[in-house]
Amino acid sequence: MPALPDPHALAIMALTLFALVLFAQDRIALETSSLLIFITLVAGFQIFPYESDAGPVRPRDLFAGFGHEALVAVCALMVLGKGLESTGALQPVARILARVWQTAPAISLLFTMLVAAALSAVVNNTPVVVMLLPILVGVTLSAKASPSGVLMPFGLATVIGGAVTTIGTSTNLLVVSVARDMGVRTFGMFDFALPMMLVGSVGIAYLWLVAPCLLPARDVLISDKSARLFSAILYVEEDSRILGKSLLEARKLAGGNLRLSTCNAATACCWRVCRPWCSWSATGCTCATRLSA
């Protein structure tokens, strides 16, 4: 009969189960749960020291992972992804996809998955999903179709694309780092590309042709498809030619430089119309800009 794990191993397994319970609680923020688990680990190894074959495990050893290059790379990609999301850099791609969806929905699903997979290979898939999700929901509601047949294949396509390069997902980064620490040849950025493109092409074809037929049609919770209302504050200079003019007259005097637009991608639209003096809240978009017509 194999020997039971030592008390430290049993405690770590119990703490792992406790962490899963905490992460499943919607009322507790993930950051709070993670910090609590980390504090418990540090306090536990400080109060109950552990001796291994390589020497004692000290509490400060638990902080060594924060300087690991894989973690730094993951954090850098998350910062890059947040920048793309906040600045609306992917909005031109989203607008092109929106126009394509209006003409050929079936081909558009394939095109959307290919674009999402390609973008996810070089950036974090979170901004890709955030930018394209409103477009997909809007077109499915307009076509009176169930978004479940589109959103699930779209999300899985970003996962497939992220596995093409070593920086596409945090898992690949960790695999490369662990392999190098074990003395294995260092992987290049595109070493995973060929096998993943072969396997991924089959996966994309399945998500395009088969998956939408298998996914159940779920009720759409977003029934209001009306455009959002945005409030804008336009500051007019004292010597401006549009002082005292109506909005229509101001647009004519501006020679086409004053443009009004509406969209449902709330924060991205807010940034595009009003940058850089723009703020977004749950009640809508508030813009402040200057006109010098």
C-alpha cells in the first residue's frame, strides 16, 4: 500500500479545494480570493516550515514566481490587450465584419472565426472577444437567430488561434519556460504553428459546419435592440463661426469635419466619437470636445 502524502501535501490539496470554492463564489472578487490564498500559503510555511531534499522551503520562495519571465510576458500581453480594448484599435476590423455579416451570414461566420483566430495568435484573446462580441450579438438579433450558434464557435476559434504561437496563450508560455528549465531545446515563436494550423483547420471547419447545428437555440436575454442614447457636450470658442448657429448649420460650416455617429459598442463608440475628452458610465456616454470651425 503506498504511503500517504505528508501533512504539507495534504494541506496544499485542501487549500486547492478551498480555492476552488472561493473562486466559484460570485459575491467574492477573484482578486480577494487569490490574495487570501496567497496569504494563507505564506503564513502556513512560516508557521510550519517544510524541509525538502533540495533544502528548506522558505516563505520568500513563494514570491520568486512573480519575477518569472513567463508571468511577466503574460502580464505584458494583458496590458497590450487592455490597450487595444480601451483605444478601440480593433474597431475598423469590427466594422468590416459588420458589413460582411449583412450580405453573407454563413460565410461571415467562417471569416469572423478566421480573423479572430489570427488576432488571438499575437494578442490576448480577451480584447478580440470584447470588440467583436457586440457585432455578433447585434447581427444575430437582427437576423432573429440564436446567438448561441455563433458565440460558442467564435470563442473556441480564439482558443485555437491562441495555440498557434508561443505567446498566444499563457499555457504555451509556461510550457516553453518549463521545457527550457528542464534542458529541452528552446521553442521558437512559430514552432507550434504548423501542427496547430493542421489541427486547427479541422477544428475551424467543425465549428463552422457542425457546431452550430448541435448547439441548442437558447432564449435571447437582450431583447432591446434600440440604439443607445449618448449625451455630448460641445464647447464652442468665443470667436467661432458656429456661435449661435444650429447643429445643422454648424455641420455645414465645419465642411464635413463635424460628424455624428451612433453605435452599440458603448465604450468603443464613446472613445471614437469624443476622444480624448470622454467618459463612460452605466448611464451612458458623456463627451466633451472642442469645435474650431
